Amino acid sequence: MPELPEVESLRRSLVPYIQGKKINSVEVILPKLVSGRGTKRVVNQAMADSFVNNISRKIVTGLTRRAKNIIFTFDDNSVMVVHLKMTGQLVFKPFQAVGKVTLISGGHPIELSTSELPNKHSYIIFYFENGTLFYNDVRQFGYLLHFSSLEEAINDGHFAKLGFEPLDDSFILKNFEVGLKRKTGNLKKVLLDQEIVVGLGNIYADEVCFMAKVRPNRLVKTLSKKEIKSLYEAINKIIPRAIELGGSSIADYLLADGSRGNYAREHKVYGRAGKECLVCGTILTKTVSGGRTTVYCKKCQK
Ligand SMILES: [Zn+2]
């Protein structure tokens, strides 16, 4: 599942190609994806038709993000909220390659060998004036919803209960501290619930705890002021670094030379259970915390 750094990286890589550009038409191959956001969505053909009508011939004036939602704003101030969920993927194919870049892709990892477009998982297709944007989704849990305004999306319950954006100026240590004080349960669970700060999924929650030298299964009420500060600083280092590297699970530019790095190479604990700690050599411990597989160093983390 893409985490915030992957989604932000995708958003940033799409901006130069689609912001200010017109969508000539839209094709909805799987109406379920534009019919709501629950797991038991009823296909709504009327919604699919109005999705097409509302977005065709519109200009994308902005591409923003809230938590893992990508928000397209159009020239009539209406918006489209896109959530990739487990396996959603956005791929833009410009009519003309820009340098070596022939595809801009993010979300679910795409393999070059299967990058034929459209493919059998391409369910929504946006025909831009300068290229084509494909929404692919193997497991079909994602959604793309059109609202007449951002307010309407907010009133519909989108973005409810979401905490601070880690990159925003409002995410200050004090706010993080106050948020943690209100919580019970263990640290991993609290970081994953997104209510204090968004953007930490399973990968980055473990990495943040390691950098801060705090065990993910610690009860939040036992955290010292110093540990809270270390956690805060770790979030502020890891998230921007992961975005800079294009996230962990994707190559957002499919460059022929494969030159772009990615954050997976910098993982210290995630995916390394049973291997040696890169700091002290102790074998890393695997446990379940907050309902998710969790890896930490029992020597470095207290
Ligand atoms: Zn260690």
C-alpha cells in the first residue's frame, strides 16, 4: 500500500505534466470506482455519467494532497478526490517524451514488462490535451470521486479525524506532544491511526521509532518529554527524505537507465527482521504491534 511519501512523490511528479492542462474527455470502464468509497459499493451508473460530464473539458488548476488523498482542482472550483488504497496506480503517458521520461507513474509498483497501456487493470482513463492519465487498480479498492467543491468533499466526511500534515508549519513539537497526551495504547498503534499526524504507515512508523530509539510497543503514556522530541525529530527527518527519494515501494519515474534511487534502500528496520541491526549488530526483533508486523532493535530501542 502506498504511504504518504509515495503519494506525495507521485503528486509532485504529476504537477508539471497536468497542472494547467485540459482534460478533453474521460472514460469510465469500471463505474464502481467512481460510485463511492466503502468496501461494499453499489455501482451507480448515474454517478459514473455525471463523473464523466463534470470532468470532461475541464482544466486542472491545482493538484494537492491531504494525507493519502490526491485532490485535483478544476477551473470551476470543483474537485476530484483520488485514493489509491491498496493497489491503485496513476500513470501519465505524455504524447511526447520529455527527455528520457516516457511515463510518470506512482502508487502500486509498476513493472516495465507490464507497462503496456491501457492494460487490463486500466479502469479510468483521462484524455488530456498533452497525454493520457490511466488509473489502474488490480484489486479495485481505490476510488475517484467528484465534488462540486472542496467544502462538499469535507462535508462528505473526507479528511475527517486526520491529524497534522508532517510537512506543514502547523506540525510543531507542542502539537505532537499535546496529541500524544490525549492517547492511550501503544506508540505504533497511535502513529498508525493518523489522528495526531498523518503519513506514517507500517514502514515509516517502524523507521521513526528506530531513529528515535523508542520501542514501537511502548505505551504512549510512558514516553518521556525527551523521547517525544526524538520521535518528532525523526518524523521530520524521515518523511521529507522518503519523499525526496520517491518513497519506498515505487520508481516514480520509469527512466530507461533506472537512475532514480528510492527510500527502500535506506530502511533500517522495516523488512529486516532476523537481520543484524545496522547500528549495534543485534538481531532485529519481529513482533506484532498495533495489529501490524513490527520490527525493532531490542538493544538500541528502549
Ligand atoms: Zn541496535
